[in-house]
Amino acid sequence: MPSMRRLSEKTLIHVVLIVGACMMIMPFLWMLTTSVKTQQDAIKFPPDIFPKQLVFMNYLDAFRQVDFSGYFLNTVIMTFGTTLLVFVTSVCAAYAFARLKFVGRELLFMTFLAMMMVPIPVYLVPSYVILSHLGWIDTFLALIIPWSVNIFAIFLLRQHFMTIPQELFDAARIDGFDHLNILMRIVIPLSKPVLVTVGVFQIVASWNSFLWPLIVTHSDSMRTIQTGLAYFAQAESTNYPLLCAASTFTIMPLVVLYFFVQRHIMESFARSGLKE
């Protein structure tokens, strides 16, 4: 009886997970199929899930409608810049909070965590005013510098750094290593899965950023992929195949990235956790 009960519980869990997975993947599948439909098939009712005629030219037509190549380039520059700076600031801050002892460390760390609860619209206006006085509006500096610190990344790395055995740090200090050498030779090599996770989270956040680039960029040459997609959606609001094609090649880099790094993401949460 216990084995049968355990089997039924596992079956129920798998059924619930399969149903949830289908609900999550259906919008994505609908977008993919609509992106290769004709306009007539896209507005057909009742709709066909799988199109009878595949129109792959929708992707080329959508790409040619606006300067998506420029939007991609701007987004890559913004994403690379913010991710690189987040790595530097997060690793240094997390190491300080985890391994250095100084007055007010815990209070400062709790203040950092409390800042995560402040909604983004609250500091949009003062941030814009500051950047305007600096002359950074409609430049890559406005897109990159304000997001060079990620509090969640600091928190995640700090929790992981605290799980590294203290004996390794003591041995390094005996060998004459300073904090920079300890960080570069011990901490970072032991934190690759967590660093990959932080990088993926930051890349996804930067790639999908819409509100901030919309506010701090004015010219078409500085638009990112999400703002460009929004303007494209306004211009082609009734051409559903082109809209779905543009949405598909916009998110496809993130999908490909996830398939390459999913193992590291699972490993980072399995090894470090989110508690001391």
C-alpha cells in the first residue's frame, strides 16, 4: 500500500507539472506558428494551430521594416556593458559583505536589501534629472551606468561566498595572499555556477529592458530591441505574422542562451542555496 500511494502521488505531481508546462509553452508555440502563417491564416476563425503554408519570408520582411540590426547592436552593447560592470561590483561587494569585518556591515547589507523593495517608477524622475545634468541622455552611458549595480546579484553571491570553507581563506592568508588574490584565485574559481547564474539573470534583464531605454533615449539610432519592437508593433498593429516573427527573433537569443547555461543555473541553486 505505501508503494502504491507513493506511485499515485508521483503520478499526480507529474500530471500537474505536465499541465503547467503545456500552459507555459502554448503562447510560445502559438507565436512560432503564427510567425510563419499568411495574414489570412493568422486571422482565420477557428484558427489552425499548425499552418498549411509556411511563410518564412515573414522574418525577412519584419527585419527589413525597421532598423532591427541597429537595435540589436545597441542592445548587445548595453547588455555587455551592464553585465560586465555588475560582475565587477557584485563580486567585490559580495566578498566584502561575506568575508570582511567592518562597522555597520550587517546594517548596510540590510539597507541594500531594503532598496530592492523600492519600485522602479519612484526613482525614474530623479535619475532622469541627474543624467540630464550630466549630459548623458540619449547615450550609452545612460543605458549602462545606472544599472551597473545589481542588489540581488550581491545577495546571491554573498550567500554563496559564505558557504566556502573558512579553512581555505586561512590557508591563503598564511601563504601571504591579499584579499584581491584570494578573490581571484580561490573565490571566483569556486563560484563559476553562481557567476553564470548572475550573468544570465543580468543578460535577460538588460535584454528585456523597456521602460528605462524608452525614457533615456530619444533618437532612433539609440533605440534598443524592446523599444524598437514596441514602435514596430504600433506601425504593424494588424499584421500578426510580422509581429510574431519580430517577437520570435527578438527573444530567440535568450532561448538559445538558456539551453547552453541551464545546467550551471541548476547547479548554482543546488550547491549554494539562499541561506547562510
